[in-house]
Amino acid sequence: MSQLILDCEPVFQFVTQYFPLVRSAGQQGIGLQKDGRLIAGVLYDDFNGSNTWMHVAAEPGKRWLNREYLYACFAYPFIQLNCRRISGWVEASNTDARRFDEHLGFQQEAVLTGAARDGGDVIIYRMFKEECKYVHKR
């Protein structure tokens, strides 16, 4: 049985095991816990009244995505914060993360040439509130 975790600190610790992020003011997190340990986490930061950045990490190979977690992860920015859009970045070499973001409905918006840790590109993704099927299907 899985359980949502709304404490930002353990979610931050979990997500930063997978890629580097720094603490920022107002950062929030939603984790998914199974059998007493986190298996997925989403961090939100840099909310500016219209947009927030969303960072997702999960244990590789685990089947963790469920409707309750999807709803929580998109309801926070789009309903609670009333964001117009969500942005995210993925290193171009991370094809699994790119496929995952695109499967969720994120659209590629820009490429930051040479901005990745490995010297490759970073892809910027975005989703507008009206495009989010996870909060509008309820």
C-alpha cells in the first residue's frame, strides 16, 4: 500500500540522490512511500505566480505511478498554487526521463545547448494548466 508524504525534507533528500538541486525558499515536495520508504518524489521550486519548476525522481524499475499520486502532483501547482504552467528540465542524454515527461503530456519548449553536466544539452519541457489531463478528468 502506498502513502503520500507531504514533508519536503525527506522528498528533497530522495530527489537529490538522483540529480543535483539546491535548497530554495518556498520549495515544496510530494513523495510516494511504499512499505515505509520513499520510492518517488516531486519537488517544486521557483514559483513566480504563473510558473513553477517541477523535478521528478523515482527508483528505477519500480511500478510506482498511480492515479492518486498523479493527481496530487499536478493538483498542487495547478489547483493550490493556481499556476498557469509547469516547467521542467531534463538532460538530453536521459532518454528515460524524456520519454516519461512526454508520456505525462509535457511538451518540449527549448534546448539549452551544452548546459548538461555531461556537456550535452538540456531540454526544457512545459505543460499548461489547460493541457493537464490529470486534474481536469476528475
